[in-house]
Amino acid sequence: MMRKFSFLFILILISGCDASLKKYPALDDEMTENNDIEFEDDELQDDFETFEVVSLRRKKISAPFDQMENFRIEQNAILNLPTGLIKRNFNHVDTSFEMHGDDIIQIRKIIDKLIENTGCLECEENETFFEIKFENDETCQLCNDQLLEDIDYYLLIPVRSMLWPFDPQNEPHPVGHHSVSFQNYAEEEGNYEGAYFHHGIDIVMPEVKEVYNQIEGRVTKIDHYRTDLVGEHPLYFEVVVETVNGLTFEYHHIDKNTVPEKIYEALESGEIIPEKENLGKIVFWSMPDAFSKNFFHHVHLNIMNREKIKINPALLMLPQKDKTEPVIEEIFLIDDNRTKTLSDKLDEPFHIVVKVHDFTDEDPWPNPPRFSEIYIYDETGSPVFYHAGYDFIAMLDSDETVFVCDYYLCLMDEQNYSYGDYLKREFFVVITAFDIEGNTADPIDPALFEPEEHTIFVRSCDENGNCTEESIVVYFI
């Protein structure tokens, strides 16, 4: 009887919706394929088949940094309920995935509650927008952000609001490495063949501590990793969780002997584990750290989309308490082939390199900034050129070794530049090597400028939106 009442209630609401409302855009062909969804039991499947909402559309724009006025995270999500496919972007990063059938049932319940509480509205399609499409092509829009939080948990990626993996989870913790950090542990000086982006975040503890789940999800792996390189080494053991919002969390450096039986049971059953569930303790890291003068007990956290592109965890978690700006140590120019540094009198295409590092207020580890940009001004002080370097909201490639010595200046004219090992960290970022979305960029052509004095301003910003500027003077001839 209750199901019939809910069905009639939705029909009444549909008839009350303004037929002139903007229609839902056509879904991509891949979103409308007849894919089967797996359910835990037949009763859930029968329940799902009576539901007449066929798709959802959600748009949300977040502006997480006061200091970076132009920085936005835009997410657009389209969920096709019959197939379970959700088409979604996180700025330029594709974060689409196929939603679990049981999670779609939860979304149905949330939608029922939303419609019951707010009804259909005519909402302006602005920075936050949510629309439901029914089988008869009618649409229903909902504008109440407070009520949309529950559905956003499934549809969107959190921005600077996610829990941390250590207790207390609602407070930030020390970070030893960020995703963009340069790493190279080769013993031979000048050997960069093994250089790589750190690709995840190292969250450091003064002693061995429990690691806690950050978003509801299903355990998909409890095992060693990197076995092809180190075998079943006790330092390299992980717990992997696929979250209800379509991400994969890899918790590295877990002590295999501390993983609770409950987590193994969840791996077998496929049941959801909640936030704050204990996943086990981090291993004792016996190698001292030269920067903190202490042991480096930590969890290495990777967060990936379904294509194995790693997303920057620092952008998702609650922000660190940090007001320290990056430090620009040096700015210089190099030729396109990276064979030499250039003088301040320019007559050939060039790239801009910045030596820069950043500290979080109370952390001893130097890290690179997340983002740098350049402005070029002419003699009158008018801006004549702008380039935004890559903003590290996600890795440039699923392979962390790809592009590392394009993004960074590694070796030039038999001189070593960037370092990232246990004793030394120096970061030489080639700002103009990539654009803001990670596409390779051409060098700057002097022919674009009048033959006169110009000033190049470099601005670098860290993971918490703190920015600093420095400049050099050049002459185009």
C-alpha cells in the first residue's frame, strides 16, 4: 500500500511541474546501453523496477580558496538509473563510473525524501543545480542545497570536506609528501630513469596508529602490492576500498597482522563498510627521516578514478591549518630543447623555470607548490601575456613515471637540478611545459612581444591556497 501511495504522490507532483521547464539534455549513447545491474537480492531488484525516475543531473561549482579567486572545481554528473552509469567530470578529469545497484536503491530513497520535502521547483541553472527526469520526459528541479547533501555523497567528489584517515578524523594531520612531489632514489648521481611523481599523499604519525576509512565503500583487496619489485615485503601491504561515489582508495603501508577480521569479512561479502571503520594499523617505519629527525610512520593514500588516474587527496580532505606561503628561490629561462639556460636578452623560444618549495605551518618537510602561473608585462605595466601551468588536481597520467622530467627540470647540460630523496629535496618546475589542464604547451615565442623591456611575474600557490610572487626583467630583441 505504501509503495502505491508513493507512486501516486510522484505522479501528482509530475503533473504539477511546469511543462515549460528546461528539458533534460540527451544522454550519451554509452549511457543508454542496456547494461545489467547486480543486486544483492531479488527483492531489491523488484523494488527498483517499479521506480520511474530514469536519470539525474547534478551540477556543483566549489570555490575552495579565498586567495585564488579564479580557482574553481566544477563537477557535472549525469546518472542513468536503468544502467547505473554515471557520467561525471572533476574539472578536466573524467571521473565517470558504474554505480552499484544497491547504491541506486539508496538514491531512490533520498529522491523520495527530497520530493516529499520540497516538491518540484523552477530553479535557475547556476553554480548548484539538481534535476530529475522521469519516464515521460518531464523534469523536476530541486534547489535546496541542504537537502542535496545526502545525494551528493553518492554523486559527487568532496572538495576540502572529507575526513582524514587518522584519529581525530575531523582534524588535519602532518603531510610528508604530496601528489606532485618529485621522487628519485637512484644511487648514481644524474640518473633520472627511475624518477616519478609521488602520486599520492603521505600522512605521517609520530607512532604506529590505526587507519580509518574515509568514505563508505566496499573492500576490494587486502594484500601485498609491488610484489614484482619487492616480493611480499611487510612494508608494502594495502587495503583497497571502492567508495560509493566511484573512487578507489588505496591505503598503503598497513600492518597485515592488524587488519580486523571484520574487514576480511567485508571483502568476502561485498557489504559496505562505513566511514570511521578501522582498517588496521600502519607499519613501523624503521628508516629515520632527515627532515623531521624522526621515524616516518605513515599511510600512503592513493585516490583514483576508474581509469587509474590518481586524484590529489589534499584537495578532497578537510584543509590543513596553513598560512605559510611558498618560497620562490630562483627564476630562469631555458631553451625549448632543454640544453642551456638563456640570458635576459631573448631572441629564441623559451620556457620558464622556477625553483620553489613550500612548508605547511608546522610540518618540517619541503614540498612543491600545487600550481604556478606567469604574467608578462610590457614597459607601460600592461599585461601582454598569461600562462597558467598545470594545476595538480590529478596526475598527468596513470603511470607516475610519465612526464615527471617534463614537468620538472631534471638534468640539463650535465647538471642535476631536481632532487627528491631521503636527504635532499629541490624542485625546479618548468611552468610553461603544460597548460592548466595538463596538455603539453609550446615554448613562448619572443616574436609575440615588442622589442623592449618586459617583466615576467611568477606566482606559485600551495595546497592550501597560499600564494607568493617574484619577478625578473627580460629584453626581447
